[in-house]
Amino acid sequence: MNHQKIAVLGPGSWGTALSQVLNDNGHEVRLWGNNLEQAKEINEKHTNTRYFKDIILDEKIVAYTDLKAALDGVDALLFVVPTKVTRLVAQQVAALLDHRVHVMHASKGLEQGTHERISSVLTEEIPEHLRGEIVVVSGPSHAEETIVRDITLISAASIDNNEAKYAQSLFSNDYFRLYTNNDVIGVETAGALKNIIAVGAGALHGLGFGDNAKAAIITRGLTEITRLGVALGAEPLTYIGLSGVGDLIVTGTSVHSRNWRAGDALGRGEKLADVEKNMGMVIEGVSTTKVAYELAQQLGIDMPITETIYQVLYENLDPRTGILEIMRRETRAENEF
């Protein structure tokens, strides 16, 4: 692909890792955030030590705190900001953007209150004349591994196949590979909802349970994710792909996952407020649990694992008690959907 100018909105761990991928592919990367000290560090020391202690970034990756300057003349935008501020940042972009661009996002969550997917938020806030169809970049990926150029395969989903192919060409290289997909609902819900199950998997570990329990929560968790996603209009097969079971495995089994680490701490008896404070990063699974619980109640979807994690996070249910309640539920057929 020809040289492209890309504004990456969000200099967190994943935004920084994806900036490096884009830079490796010869594109001009403008990494925007609102932390002056962080931007200064990236530009002067070429490090982002809040997230990566020993990584030196290419000096061609330039950090911005001025959004208007970051957007000037770009070909594409990549949103990698936390779900809770996506709408606000999109509104700011819409007010400043003066030309049509490709719009992608690589965040994983559902908006509280509205229950909307991120692509829906972006579609609402950025006028159609300024963008193509939104592309969702999602799949099994730890920033800590991508930043050291470990092999990573994820999805680029859009209802416009040309836009998905644009993202595919933009990112793909010898260590980072994208597959196109047209099931935006499936890819986004899979990416968001797996964080809930990762919290639960971490809690099982913190409580001292082993691999049997890990396998149980991942497989039954995938069933719950699929139930809700299909009810929202997703294709069932999406959930056995990269953005579904792939992302669930990588997030629900690894210490790299902040959602898993949060659950592990809860299982060991730490309070949620302390876990969030000590993490120093957004734990998307916490807010997504609330949204998914509310959606399940609204749509009449049976999601016992999600409901239990909601009760642990928001109603102070003891995790071990919650596990016993699930195990004592009425028995049923495995393929009962």
C-alpha cells in the first residue's frame, strides 16, 4: 500500500503497539493523547514507559496533544481510546475534521447507558460525508507481544468490504496479519464480551481452581457470548473465529490480560476499588459486565456466568458463593441454546 498518514487516537498500550505496526509498514503515524508529559516522553525519549518498560519506539512515531494538528491531512483515523470516552473524542474529531477519511477502531467495549457498540457511536457522531463505513480491528492480541513483533492474527470487520481490505492492507506484514470479515456485530460483541469471561477466569485462578475450571468457564462463557451476540444480529460462526474463541482464549488465560489480572485479584480477596486503582489502566470488562447484564435482562437471554460476575462486581457477592450457585443450577443439555 502507498504511504498513508494515520492519526492513532489513544497512546495506551494497544494504541502504541498498533502505531509501531503502522510505522513498520512505512506509514506516517501521529499518536494523539491529552497527556503532555507522555507526549513529551514519546517525542524526546521515544519510549512510553507507563506501558512498556524496555521498548524503544521509532523516532518517526510522533506524539500530539493538539487534535486539530494530528488530524491535518490524514488519510485515516484509528480510535483506540477507552469506551467511556469514545463518544466525546468522536465529537471532537467531527468538529475539527475538514476532509473525508477512513475510520477504524481497535477498542473493545460497549457504551454504558446506551448499550451501543463502538462502531455505532462513531457512526452517530462523525458525519457520513467525512468518513467511509467504520472498520473494526479486533482479535486475539496482547499489546505486550505485538510490540515485540510476535506473530499476531486478527480481524478487520466492516459492512463495506473495500474499507475492510483497506485496513487489511494498512496493517498486514510479516508478523501482523488481518483477515477481512463483514460481521461487524459479531466481531465487536465478541471483542467486548470476552473481557467479562476473562474477569471470571482470573477469579477462578485467584480462588485456587485449576485447568478444568478454566476450560469450563471459557467454553460455557463462549456459549453465553454467542447467545447474546446472535440475539443482537451477529452470525454464530463469527464466535468460533479469531475475534471470538481466539480472543477469548488469549484474554482468559494470560497474565498479560488486565481483565484476567483484575479477576485474579478479586478471587484473592481484593476489593474492586483497590484493583482498579492498582491496575493503572482501564479494565473494560468491569463496565462491559454491567452493559451485558442489562442487555441480557432486557432481551431475556440466559447468561448465568455474566450475571454472577455482575453480582460480584456490583452487589458484593462472594466469588466462591457465586461459583457454587452456578454449579447447583438445574442440569441441562450442552447444546441447549
